[in-house]
Amino acid sequence: PAGRRECFYQPMRKEASLELEYQVLDGAGLDVDFHLFSPKGETLVYDERKSDGVHTVETEDGDYMFCFDNTFSTISEKVIFFELILDNMGEDGQDQEDWKKYVTGTDLLDQKLEDILESINSVKARLSKSVQIQTLLRAFEARDRNIQESNFDRVNFWSMVNLGIMVVVSAVQVYMLKSLFEDKRKSRT
């Protein structure tokens, strides 16, 4: 909302990676202030009046706070798309260990399961990357659509103003032309 600041929190583990991407989709100026704070309260990132940004930080244990600040705008509210990408959160290693406890038999079987697991993880990573890219493209499309609709409204408004002026001018011209041919002499009978 106009004149407000919205903050969000994300718990993170040590030695993980936090990537935060944001984009202003709608609102006057398409800009917002962005702050990213560490669990200790230190400012890690500060973007002043930007329309988009991508920031990656290596994390420590604790809650990271990120805020979108629109206090500089008293009238215009902003629509913001943001996405968090969390890497190395420690869950994938646990999944691999679960697979390994079911492996019994020869070394050849172990090797084949490792290859299958590696292929599955590769496909999973690529699918999540494509989902992320598609989400980002939808955000770009939404921003562009909002800009186009705003331009459409402006063109319609000024076209109506222009039409009104043309009608007034034509009425004045007809009146002026008509007044040229009026007989101004008074006739007495």
C-alpha cells in the first residue's frame, strides 16, 4: 500500500544459499525501496527506488528479514512479484541417505542405483529451474500488460479530450460563420 512498508521473514540454515528476486509489476513509477537484513539485524542489501533486483547471499542460522518500502509514495500503491530460491538447505543429502539404506547386494547394483539417483536429481534440478524461469516470465508479462493497459487508458482519455475540443471548435466556427451572414440592419415596418 501507499506510504507503508511490508516485511517478510525466511528461516535459513548455516552455509545455505538464499536468492531473492523481486520486480514491481504495477504502480506509478514502477519503483520501490528494498531491504534485506541478516538474523543479527545487519543490512545486507539496500536498493533505493528500483523496479527490480536479484540478490544472492550465503546464509547463517536464523531468520532473514526482507522488506519492500513504499513510504516515499503517498498515493500510488505497488504490486510486487518476488521469489525466494533456497539452495543447500540440507534436505537432499537426507534423501540420498534414505535411498542408500535400501541398497543390498553387489557393487554393480550400488553403482546402478547411484546412476539412477544422479539422473533423477539432475532432472529434478532442471525442472525446478524451468518452473522458476516460467514464473519469472509470467511476472514480466504481468508488468508489461499493466503498462499497456495504462497506456491504453491514457490514449482513450486524451482522445476524448481531443474529440471534445474539436466539437467545441466546430460549434464556434459554425456560430462565427453564421454571424457573418446575418443582417444586422434593423428593418422598420
